[in-house]
Amino acid sequence: MSVALGLNSYSGENKTIFSTDMLNLNYDNIKSIGFFECNTQKFPLSMGNYLVNIFVQDNFGILDWVQEATSINVESGDFFGTGKTISTNHQSVLVEHTWNI
């Protein structure tokens, strides 16, 4: 079984996805009642509102697919730890990176 959370802009652009399948995680032996929890060290989206899609499938096909299941509001923050916030005019996905000269 695989589970995915897709995050889209309100204009319908796919921004990012969190997926058990991409991490090669297998949840074939789960109970019929319970929950999934997804964790990330740093949330990769800049300030704004996003729609959340939820997708669950097993080896036989789609078990559930809820588009626009909920929405989230991402507040401005210091993603890079520099004391600076990111302007929403320049990007929507934040990526940790380094530079060498």
C-alpha cells in the first residue's frame, strides 16, 4: 500500500508531493483503523495557501483519492536560517543548497 499527499496552488499547479512509494516504503500489513503521519525537517513551500490532495493505493488499484481534501496556509519564515524571510515574488518551492567559489 502506498500513500501520497500532493500540494497544489489554488491555480492548480502541482508544487510538491510527499509519497511513501517514492521512499520505497511498503505498508501492506496495516490495520483497518489508524492513521498515517508524514514528517519533514523543513517545509519546502514559500508563504501562501495550498490545496492538499490525498491518494491511497494498493497492488490492486486506487483505494481512495480525495482532491482538495483540505487546505493549508504557509506563513513566512526563516527557511535558510539567515534571519531573512523569502519574498513570495520570486519562487514557490524552497530548496536547501550550497555555493562554492
